[in-house]
Amino acid sequence: MRLWKEIYRDADTTAIKETFYNEEGQIIAIAEKIKSEENDGGTLQVYDYSEQHLRIARYQHGTSTYDAFLLKGRQLLGTGNWHKLDEAWHIREEKYEKGMLIYEQSHSVRHNIKTSASYEYRDGLKVAEKSVSEEGTVLRSVFTYQYGVLESKTTFRDEQFAEQVIYLYGESKLLTEEQIVHKYKDAQYLAQQRKYFYYDDKKLLKTEYYGRYDGRMILYKVDENIWDGNVVTELGSFTSNADFITGYYDMEALYAMLRETHMEYEIAHFDKQYMDRLGMDIQTKTVKTYDHMNKEMAVAYWHVEFNEVLSKMVYRNEYNEQSQLEFVISYVDNEGRLEERDIRKYYYYA
């Protein structure tokens, strides 16, 4: 059974999304309509297939293509050349070879911006990737494997070394560490590090984030998942601004970045003692409850210092006989009183 319609409603808005398929089960169009007190709108995506090529054209409410689809609907789909590409606000092109994506191009027609990416494979594994940004910057990545498992990803910007990510694994090929290497002048150095820890059932238990600051690696963030049956408590601790200021070779390199971005006023603030002085000054806590289909039933956000709930959402999930989601009703839990926020309904082809 394939999903063909989704309906979303809240107090102010109704949104309908319909997905259309051809006889081979490929998506040939996605129509979205939005209605609110202020205005009506919508978008239409049209999928055109030809051998190993796919083109997705996106049209907005008010174009003749969109209006024609509203008038005639499905009978237009698959007939060819019924929609006007010069009306599209975005066009995406994809090319495949032996079922693998080898090229994609994104064209924002309205802003005349093009980006592209190409991919190379060996034995079914991606070994190279090249992308061109709207400014013309070329990023090229090379992937290496050991026994079919990703070992490293090395990225070059305009043929100059930019970054290398090294992946380390433990038992059962579970990812245990990522090492991110950068370059400063002629020196390559460890800039960031992530370590992963697991429960016996392979669920993620904890992630530790390390960043280079003043020439040394410092633990600046920890995410932890504490499971109790179908309930997980997500605990977070991190140092303010650490994501922004770590990863540089030394303080000189950090301060050079601040000057280049016109943030010289922050240099005195981010001194050599900054990380040690603050420690992990931010604490977060989120408690999530899941149903038998691993969908969220409740999410509560806590104030760690005061040990009280800041806000809580409750979800009523209903499934059909095929265990497919039929609808979700979202409620705001206001001190035990449930107030409906929105509803989502799902419809499937038999």
C-alpha cells in the first residue's frame, strides 16, 4: 500500500499533499495545497522519466501549469509536454547508471542559481564525489573502504586539501570514533573528534565531542540517551560557543578568523582560559516516549536546574490493519490538561 494523500489541519491552516504514481510505482507528481485565513497557495512537482534520467520541475500557485493541473488533474500526468518549464521556479536533473545516481543538478530558476554534483562508484560503493557551488567553488571528495566499510573521506576545495574524516569501528562494525583533520599552513592536525558508545543491544548510549582549542583537544559536549523500556531520557551538556571556536590550530588561527569575520570585539572574550573557565555551562534534558511502532507518543522538555517540565507534547497515533499510520493528533499538555494543536491524516492505495 502506497501513501497517496496527507492532510494537515490546525486552528488556522489546512494543508493537503497528494502523491501520484505511474504503473511502475514511480512518483510522477506531488501536489500540495495550503489554505489559511490570510490566503490560499500551493506547489506542484512534476516528475519526467526518460531511460536513466529524471527531471523534477516545481511550479507555484498561480502559474498556468499549476492551474491546468487543478482543472484536469491526473489525466494530464504522463502525457508529456503539458507543463511549461519556463514557468518552473526550480528544476532538478538527475542521471543514473545501473541504478546509481551519477549526476545531479539543481537550478533555482527564479534566482538563476545552479549547483551540481557528480558521483563515481566501484563495486557498488561511492568512491568519489564532486560538487560545484553557485559561486563556482569545486569540492571534491574521495572515499576509501576496508572490507566494504567506509574508512575515510578526504575533501579538497578547488584542489586544495580542506578536510579528512577518519572512521573507526568496534565490534559488529559499530562506528566508535570520527576523527576530523584540518590543515593550517603546512600542518595537518586533529581538529575535531567524536566518540560513540553503545548499549549491548547496539542502541546509541553516549556521544562525546572534542575540539581543538589553544593547541589541545578539549571535551566540550556530551549527549547521552538513557533508556527505560520505551522511554528515553536525552541528556545534553555543552560549553557555550564551543562549536564556533574549536577546531582551529591555535589561538592565532582562531583570532584571524574572528578578524576576517569582523568579530574582533570577541577576541578578549575567547581567551586561553575560556573553555576551562566555563566548563559545560549548558545542560539540557528531553524525555521521549515511543509506541510499539517506534513513533513518538510524548515529548517533554525539562529545565535541568529547577528539575521541572518546561513544555510537553502528547501524540495519539492510530494505525490500520497493515500497521501503517492513519492519523496523528498532537496535543499540548498544559499541566495535565490536553489541548489539541493539530491533526495529520494519511491515506493509502489499496
